[in-house]
Amino acid sequence: MEACRLESVEAEPPDSGSRGCDAAPDPEEPPSLAKHACLCTDLPDGYEPPPIEEFLARHFPGASLRNWRDWRWQLTHRITSLEDAARLLELSDTESRAIGLARATLPLAVTPYYARLLDPHNPDQPLRRMVMPSCWEAVRAPGEADDPLGEDHDSPTPGLVHRYPNRVLFLATDFCSTYCRYCTRSRAVGGREAVCGSNRADHLRQRWQNCLDYIAATPQIQDVLLSGGDPLTMPEEALDWLLTRLRAIRHVEIVRIGTKVPAVLPQRVTISLARMLKKHHPLWASLHFAHPDELTEESRLACERLADAGIPLGSQTVLLAGVNDRPAALGKLFQGLLAFRVRPYYLYQCDPISGSAHFRTPVSRGVEILRALRGRLTGYAMPTFVIDAPGGGGKIPLSPDYVLGREGDKLLLRNYAGGSYSYPDSAGAKDSPAAGGRA
């Protein structure tokens, strides 16, 4: 039976690739270091988007470049239906059926900006796979869950997750300009709540106040991460209101914003927004980039405005099968992010949310990719590879093992190129279990 005809089943989706419901071969083993001495050798040429004026004339007749640069126009004209998508893309049969299923799960939403970057003829293009629904989203593989990280369990009040002692996750909105198909919070975003209109605004403001009251009453909280949804899609006045009240809580030392806006709606980062954010330092931002084709001139300008406002920028990237699971792709992304003044911070193993198995790679692939990149990229471009442990265990770092063992007073090491070296470590030898020292 085809996955597109299933509502919620336990099954084994393909390990990689996204050719609708067709079976895909098992992912090949991570490439060796020797094969990737040059990080660009196996990265195919990306899709070249049409000029903006040509794209507008073809798909949004009557729209101007001024419209294109207006983030509100971008939100108003998002691709949200089968009809919208069929106007821009040559949809496969399985894509068409998957869009129908998406109405009941995570809805389809893509900004015109990001839609221009999608290859209309290739459903397996990495960017297209990240935002277009797949039949495999209706297939629940073993070990998957709607809330795999146990965030609801660690929520003292709706909209707040308090897992680590000194910091909280503040879910300020359930709205994103573009929905990623591998979203960890697909259960909670998309605007599917029953509350709507002005009542929805009142409901949201009351939820914010309850979260603020909890933070104010919990003095060990020093760090607040605003996420959602995407906080930068909120009206500037609302975001300013929220940041002002967080800053008024004396024990809150740091506020961070998690956002994918620079990658999918860079027009939102206006001079006015950057000026407002600058008032609320110390303020940090975690940007979500997943593929080097997202590094456009418009996204560069958005990052530049945030950096010029004094906001330190880090990136969070999810490792995705068939999208960025090659050293060439991630190497180009991480190097490009540094040029955008963004420090690669985390590389995430894809969370086991329901219907995500077609995106997940073997954990060993992430480790081997970092091994391949080590020494070929500057250390500033090397993120930490982590698994967010299912059930609320938090982030657990994984890395290649460069320690081979001991030989007397020497620590035996392997470098990025596979060479073996020894380091004089007599103090460590005394403490090693083999020497009867401290464990």
C-alpha cells in the first residue's frame, strides 16, 4: 500500500531520498577522507534561480520589486495550497497527494522568496525536499513520536519549556513564514489552534504574561531563548513589548532568538527591526540554515544587518538525508556562513518526530562528516554535532575519537589526515585506570 493512502501507520520508510512513496536505496557509507580532500568535488551544481523580475512576471503578474522587498507582501503571497504549488512547480503525483495529507498535519507554506530558489523540474532538489510535503510524513516509524524531546513534560505553563536549570525555552508564536518538513515542533506550529482573530491575540498575550510571571518568580533563570514558530515573524511592536518585559526581569541576563527568517524571509530584517533589537542587548540569535543554496545575497544582507546591530550570530543546522549529508554540502555551508558573519554552532541529528525517518541519517554519518571537515575548515566553521536525547535528556555531543590510547607516558593521537602522533603526558599516565590512578 502506498504511504500516501495511509493516515497514521507504523512502517519503515526509505532511509534516504524522497521520491514520493517509491522505495529508495540504503544510504551509502560516509565517504572517506581521501575522497574529500577537496570539499567541492562531489557537490553538483545547484539550481540557478531566474532573475527576480522574470520570476514575478511569470508567477505574480503585476507585482513590483518594491512588493518583493516588502516582507508583509511575502507573507500575504505564500504558497499554501496545491493550486499555488502547481503554478510554480511541476509536481509529481506523490507530491500532489502529499500536499493533500499536509492539511491535517503540518501545513504547506513557502514564501515567494524561497519558492524562487526551488527547482521547478526536480522534486529531489535539496531545498525543495525541505519544504514540500512528502508521503512519508504519514508513516510513523518505530521510535518516532509527536513530541520526542518530551518538551510538553517539561512545560510549567503553556508556551514555556524549563529543562535546564538556568534557562528556558519561550515559545512566543506558533507561526512560521515557511514550514520545514522536519520541524521538531510540527505538532504545535501552523496556526491550527481553535482560537482565532482578536480572541487569538488576547489568548497569546495572556499566555505570554503567564510565561513572564513564571520567569520572574524563578530567580535561577538567567537565559531565555525565544522560539516558536519564528519570533521574527511577529510585528515589531509585539516583539519589542516582549523583549522589554524580559529585560525588566533583573535575573534574566541573556535573551536569544531562534529564527529561520534570514534563510526564508530575509526581507523581514529591516533597518527598523535591527534598530529595535539593538535596544535589548545582550541579545543573541540562532539562525537556521541547512544548505549552501540558502546563502543568497538577500540572506547575506539580513545577516549583515543583524551583525551590525551588535547581535552575535550562530547557526543551527539539521543533518538531513539526501539534503546536506555530504562533507561537500556542509563544508560549503559552514564556510559560507562564516563569510556572512555567522558562526556554525550546532549540527543536529534529525529528531525522531513522527514521519521523519526519510530525513534521518545513521548517526555515524554526522560523526564521519565532521571528521572529513576537520583540518579542511577553520575551527570557527566547525559546529558541535549533537543528539537532542529523546524523552527530555537534553543535548548530547558526539565527535570523532582522535585518542588512540596510551603507550607508557605518551598519549597516542590521530590527526585530521589520519596520521598518528604521541603527546608526552606523564601526569595523565598517573591518573589513568591502567596505572591504578583516578578513574
